[in-house]
Amino acid sequence: MTFVVYFCKKFSSVSLIALLFFSFVLGLVDLFLNLWRYLAENVEILDILKIFFLYLPKTVSFALPLAVLFAVAFVLSDLYAKNELTAVFASGVSLFSFALPVLGIAAVLSLGLFFFEDKIVVPTYQQKVELQNKVLKIAANKDNTNPVVIADGGKTIYKANYYDDNVKTLYNLLIVKRGENFELDSIVRAQRAIFNGGKWQLEDFVCYRVNGNTLELADGFTDYSFDQPEDAFAFIQLKADQVCAAEAKKQIAYLERAGLPYAEALSVYYQKFSFPFIVFIVVFLSLGLSGKTQKNVLLVSLLLCISAAVSYYVLQMLTMLLAQFEYISPLAGAWLPVFVYLALSCVLLRHART
């Protein structure tokens, strides 16, 4: 029991130091990558510091799995090198049982990371991106191809071929209106719709109304406009690091209702739940990686944890791309790396020194 407490104390102190170090390094990397742009735009130092500190929660989210992996691998390797685990193994305690409290800590950290990511990282990173784009004078491209908007509880559907955000114009617009029982009521086709004075004004349009089983041209329309927000048809890209889980779910529901591709959005949504689980996975992984050498423990542990983290993120990138192009399911795209590394961790743990 004394050894377990000793191990947990060393793990906590090393992981905290590693977390602060990796977070600060990631923050500096982002700062130096954009420093030349800040200088070119004469950005004030206060804005640069604000961007840096707004990015820190994101760096903590990235650094936590790496810090936990490094802490467990380093502490166990150090205990191996000093032969302190000999007494533990000689007493009949396995490596898995010895590290079980740390697995419990990792499970709590995984749960906490999800809420930290959803409630703190997402809003602060969004503020960071908005402020960075503002000071660097980067305008977001909101042009959209095949925009679809469903309004009035599904009774009105707007579908255009293209939306040009520079002139706030929709091209080749189709408006489908449905009745109380969602039966087809009328169809409006327009060459253009221009946002003007808080409304969308149609140009070169024709209107058809349902009469029995046929569509008839409706006469008497000299003007036609409709109310929708200015950015209703603008391009909105779903990014895991800029939307919370609830907003991501709403976006997926909208894409599904509109009949638009939503595989990428769904895989991003699932990734928000799979990513925090990596903290639990890396503890398993570090148990198998530890004890590989008794020399240069700090350097070897650092190289092993960085290699493992890079390989995990590369695999995750590949599976997310496969899910985006629908070669695999969105659920597999988000969770496949977790299960692959869980199996790899079990194999390494089975062959670890005990």
C-alpha cells in the first residue's frame, strides 16, 4: 500500500510538471508560427498576449494525454531502473494491480476532459480564432454551394444553387411551401434573390400553385420577398474545436433534414466523446512501454510517449478522413483508433516486465 501511495504521488507531481511544460510549449509554437503575421499587421502586444492566453485551454486539452503518458512511463521506468519494483513484484503484486489506482485517476481525468473541452476549451478557442482573424484582417469565406434552409417547422423549404456572400445574392432559388398537413401547396422559382432592407427580394420569378393533382401558374404576382436572416444561407463549417456537443448535434440534425451529406459532421460529433478517452488509453499504453531501458530513462520515456502520441493522432486523422468520404462509418472513424490502441496496450502490458 505504501508503494502504491508513493507511485501515485510521483505520478501526480510528474504529470503536473509535464502538463505545464507541454502546454506552454504548444502555446509558444502557435505564437511563433503567427508572429511574423502579427508583426506584418502591427498587432498590439496586448492583443497578442490575449490570443496566447485564450489558446492555453486548448493546449491543456492537447497536452493532458501526452503528460499522463509521459508521467506513467517515466515514473515506472525510473522505478524499474532503481529496482524499486522488485520488492513489489516479489510480494506477488502484478504490474496491473500496482498501477490500478492510476487507471482510476485516468478514468476520472477522461470524464473531466470531456466537460473541460465542451465548457471551457470550445468557447475560449472560438474567441481566440475570432480575435486572431480580426487583428490579422482575415475574412471568412461564407460563399455556399447548394444551400438549403428549412423554415416554419418544415413547411417552407428554400433551396438554391449558389450563395454569393459578397453581394448577398442567391442564384437559381427554389421555394417549396407545404400546407398544414405538409401537403404540397406552392412552388416558387427565381433566377436571383437579393438581400435588401432586411428581406430577400426575388427577381425573375414564377409561382406555381397546386390545383388538385396539377401545378398551375399563379398570376398576379409582381413582387415576392421572404424573411430569413442575412447569414441563413452562408457556409457554416462544423469544427470540433469551435462548437460544443449540443451545437454539433443541432447542426447534424439540420444537415440530415436538409438531405445534405453529414458523415463528416457526425464523425466530428462522435470524436468529441472518443477524444477524452485517450487519457485512459495512454495509461494502459505507458504500462507496456515502461521498463524498456534502465539508462537515459528521461530521454527514452519522452521519445516513446511522443512517438506513441504522434502515431495515435496520425491514425485518428486517417480514420476521420475515411469517415468523411464514407469509406467507413462515422462511429468507426471516431472510435477505431481508441480500440486499436486499447488492443495494442493490452498486448504490450502482457509482455511487460513484472
